[in-house]
Amino acid sequence: MSLRIIDAAIETEQADQLHEARLLILLRSVTKGGNGSVEGITKLAKIDFLLRYPLYFQRLVNRLNADRKRKIAVPINDFETDTVESKMIRFRYGPWDPRYRRWIGILVAKGLADTYLQGKTVHVKLTQRGVEIANSLTEADDFRDLSARSELVAKTVGSYSGTRLKDTIYEVVPELTGMTWGEEIEP
């Protein structure tokens, strides 16, 4: 792999805009078109893990397919079979990226998302402007595959509680449980 390709990959990984776009699309899917909220940043991170790591999402779907007559297939591009758009780390409660609070803060500052506390849980929801931007992103060719997978993630696990989601991820990706906190998760 050339140095230019490596530099471009690093630059893309560090670009907040890519992550903001992905989170807008995911929030739109998980909150049923932007009309609800995600209960907790950690739950958002777990759902995003399945979006960012499609091979692990495929494992989860394969497990669910065993109990279903109608099989679900995860749309995965060839380049996603051995790489991920951005790395996550092993955290106490599951996969995590230390930049979530930053990205959510940026979305709030741009007027695309709102957050509120309910008890001790931070809820994240799209604003009307955030819904509009997310809708246009889902129609863009560059985000079509991500949008389709986001919808499938939402349909498959969007209603799960954070704990059920964590337990399910650990069941289908057991190698996570043996990782040290802070260790980078491989595709």
C-alpha cells in the first residue's frame, strides 16, 4: 500500500464530517425517521459498532437467521471484508470510540441534534434540520450502502436495551470479552 493511500485513510478517519454524517444517518434510522431518541450514548456506540463493523453485524444476523424463515442478508462491500472505516476500542461496556461526545457536541452546536437528560441517561435525537440533512445524505450515492445497512441495524437491534445489545454483541463477537480495555478492535 502506498504512503499516499495510507495518509488518505488516516486523514479520512480523523475527519469529523464523515463520522457526523454516519451518526446522522444512524440516528435517523434508529429513531424512526428522526421522531424519537436513542437512550444513551453507550447504546448509540453499540449500534454504531454494528454499522461500522459489518462482518460482526453479519455474525449477529446469522445467529438471528437460524430462528427465522425469512433470512436477512447484510449488505457488505468487498473492501469492508478486511477493513473498517474507523477503529473502535474495547471499553468496559462494549465497543467505544472516545470521540462520541465530541461528535454529538458538534451535531448539537450545528443545530442538527439535541440531547437531554432523563434520569442519568443522555438521550440523543435529531432536530428537524438534522432530519432534513440525514434524509438528503441517505439519498446520496456515496451514502446509499451505509444508509441501507443503517436501516437494517435499526430494524434488527434498534429496539434492544443497551444491556441486551451488549450481551448480544458479546455473544456473537466473544473475542471482545477477552480484550483489554482500551485495546483496538480489529475487523
